[in-house]
Amino acid sequence: MPGRKVIDAKNATDGTVSHVKIAGNATWTPVDTAMRMADRGQLSNAHTVNRVNAKPHLRTNPDGREGNNLDYLAED
């Protein structure tokens, strides 16, 4: 079964992405839950980034389009 897709995002008051909308879900999913889903291969268009000296974060897979980046999705 192919993974589900992140289709929208929203920011917390500090401007960081806090929740994502996953195709087929009526409610928002917290980013930490979405990261676990991505780590298990349950999201086909997103992955977790673990950088040295930085907090892990969710990122959509690169495809050359800015319109589906989480920061862009959270702006509207």
C-alpha cells in the first residue's frame, strides 16, 4: 500500500509548522506524529530530517516545486 500524502500545514504562534493535514483525514495531525509516520514509511511525500545540533523536523520530499513545501502550505 503506498503511503499517504501531506496536503496542508499550519503554524504554531511561534511560526513553526505544528500540524499537517494528511490526505483522507478530517483532522490535523501533530508534526511529531507525522514524523513517526514518515519514519515508518507511511507518508509517501515527506521525511524526517535529523540534523546535528538541530531539532528534528518534517520536510516534504524535493520535487522542484515550492507550492507543496510545508512552510508554503502553512502560509495560507
